[in-house]
Amino acid sequence: MRKVYVAGVFSTPFGKLGDASIKSLAIAAGIGAMADAKVSSEAVEHLYFGNFAAGMLQGQKMLAAVVASGLRLTLGPATAVEGACASGGIAFHLAALAVATGQCDIALAVGAEVMTGSTTEQVTNVLASAMDQASGEPLTGLTFAGFFSLLARRHMAVYGTTMDHFAYVAKKNRDNAQYNPRAQFFGHPVTWEKIQQSRLIAEPLRLYDCCPISDGASAAIIVSENVAKALGGTMIEVLASTQAAGPAALQEMDSLTSLSAVRHAAQAAYETAHVGPEDIDIAEVHDCFSAAEVIAMEDLGFCGPGEGGPYIASGSTLWDGERPVNLSGGLLSKGHPVGATGLAQVYEVVQQLRGTADRPARRARIGLTHNVGGTGGAVVINILART
Amino acid sequence: MNYVLYACQRCHKISAVAEGAPFHCWACQSTEGTMIENVSGTVESFTVLHVAPLHYLDDIPYGVATVLLNNQVRVVGRLSRFTDLDRVTIGTVVHISPDERYGLVLHPLDAR
């Protein structure tokens, strides 16, 4: 396998973006990433496009071709991928794989979603389609907020995790978003009291434990070593990009306090990158719900099983902690336009490693992204390093 | 759509299967199963939903729980509308019945 580098990244603001179409957002992200990398559209050989809901919410499929045409990409294949909330991460993974295996030297990964034009109930309905319909579990009326609430309550019962631990996640990520002008809740800080007294969504989780409905797009240009050297600039190497599959139904999960695909993908990523969890300086993790970040800390090996709550409450994941997590604001406060999220995580980590982030971490040489689709059915872990 | 419970003849794990659909065990992929009835278990975790998909808006608030059966196999069901949701706890014993609308419905034996 060849070495792979991220040469360019871009992210639109996340939030309610008016009447912006998914095509216009995706093209803006693609153009931005190409400009950041200083490559022309004629030079891009492969396109991988991540999206989850456009077929259901906008009636738009065939998006890879639509976006490739809009970007005037004509040299090679344009492929759309769907893995629920991990769609963007999968697009990045496949682009990195295409370069690593020598299929191309320059690949573009784009992720985009438009959701705010639909009602909360419509979006909830569409998101629930990421569950295994044949299992019968969605018939109960279970939502993704409900799914993570089941995990949260079990984690509380088994390990003594508290609602305060979940509130720490919500508060930390909202505070971080105040330094990210692209975040949906930039300029909207919240107090402890407001978090803890907000309305119930799926007990025990409350409003601020849940990510918002968002629009947005993100993109990355992935290149071979020769191209990266020719382009110049800070070299950001993809030390590992791994993907794992896991259960798409609760009845198939081995535990309600852990996501097996995260453990498997993380282990493979650490082995590929020849690093361990202790070497990760910063991380962007999939905090679709506050409880998900607690579980992610454990599954990624940042702390032991059951220690996620106290680990976060200790301040270890704050901006000035030993390993800052979700400096972008995370899904909870940066926003979660589903298909764009995996690439937005790459955008934040690359900016941190370059030292060009809006609020640079004190130490950032190796960064990790953790993107989860559905009930943990699709997981992508990337480890990036400044070399 | 009615869901029924099948016990795998090879590994004895239990699956919820749509009535009329071919059975295959989620754990070992065996296609040999036996339909079982009169199943009970204990609540492993539960939630009460206040935001629902479109088809369930009239049910709010409603409870969904994961239930562990005797052999530690997990099933997911809707807590019966007769349940006092404030009295459901982890460990509550429930009887499980198939239901056309909700797949499986859980009837707590001590939370009504």
C-alpha cells in the first residue's frame, strides 16, 4: 500500500442554510477542497460522495453523477456511498483506499446533507430507516435518540455513570463551538442549568444531549506521496483509515454499553498506524448524543470500560486537557448534516494538525476521527499525522 | 405486521421474525427454528420517548425496552399502554406477546 496524504479540506458552515440545495452545498465543498489543495478539477481522478437522506427528503438520487458534473470532474469514476451517519467517513475511506492501492493519485471525497427543510418528525422517520427494518425493532417506535437512551441507561446501571457526566459532554462541546464560526451553535452558549432542565427527548436524554438537525457539506482532497510533495505545504499523512461493520439491530449486539464495530475498527487503525490510544493528541468523535461520546472514550481505548464519564468529568478532554475531544463543537454543537459529518471531522483534525484551526490545540501531531453509522452498523476510524 | 419468536434448533438463540418470513438465526445462520410462545424476560434497559416518528405521534409518551430472556438473548418491544412507566425499572419482569402494530409488546407483571 502506498502512503496517502490529505492535501486539501473544506467545510461549509453547518446549520439552517435556507434554500441551499444539496448539489450547491456539495459543489461549494468540492471547490473549496480543490482550492485548498491547489489542484484543478481536471486533475481529480476519482470522486466519492457520501449522503444518507437526499433520496427520501429531496427525491434526489444519482448524486455522485450530479456533483461530478457540477464540478466538471470527467476523468474517472464517481461513486455514491451510503452508511447512514458514517456516509462521509466511508467516502473518505474509499478515496484513501483508491490512492493507497494506486488506482489514482488524486481523489476527492465529498459529503453533504440538507435536512432543515423537513419537519423533526419527518427527519426522525428517515433516520429510523437506518435500523434493521426486518428485525421488527423499528415497529416499537424506537428512534435513534431512543436507541442511545437505552445504551445510556444501561451504562448508568452497570457503571454508575450519571446524567452529570452526559451534561459535561454537552457543556464542553457547546463551549468549544463558541470558537468555531462554522458551528451551528456558534454564538449560542448554554448554561449548566439550561442543559439539565431542558425538555426530555427520550428518557433519560434531554434536548441538549441530542445533536440538532442540520444542513452542510464538507470535502477533502486525498493524494499520493509524489503529488503531496509536488503540491508543497504541510504534509498531513493518513496513517490509517479503517472501516468495520457491526450489528444493525439491538438483538444482535453483544452489549448495550459498547459498540463492537468501533472496537474492531479502532484496533485495526492503531495496528495499521503503529500507534496506540496514548499517542492520540486530539480526536473528533461521533457525539450524536452525549452518551455516545462517553461510550466512544471507552471503545477507542482512551480510558477503561465504564470510566468514560469520570474521564470526561476530569477535564481530560477539554481544550487544555491531556487529549482534547471535539474541539469543533462535535455533532452536538457544530451540527450533524448526516452525510457531511465524517468529512467535517477530517476537516477539523487537518486544521488542528496544520496549526490553522480557529482555536488550535496546544499539542497536535496525531489526530483521530471516529464516525459511526446507524446503531454502530458502519464505523470509520481515521488516524492522521503531521509528518 | 405480526412478529413471532423463534428458538434456533442449533444454538437455541431466540429471534423475532415477521410472521410468514423465512427463519434464519441471527447468531449462527441456521434455518432450523421452532416457534415459541409464553415467553417472559427481564428488562435490561428502557426509555420513554417524547419525540416520535410520524406514525407514532399519537402514542407519545411511550416506552420501549430491551428484555433479556433466560438464556441472555435480547429482544426489543413496546411497553404495553397499560404500563405505569414510572414504575418500570431494570429488572422488571415482562411477558412478551406478538403485536400487529408494534412487533412485540411487553406486559410488565409488576408495573401496572
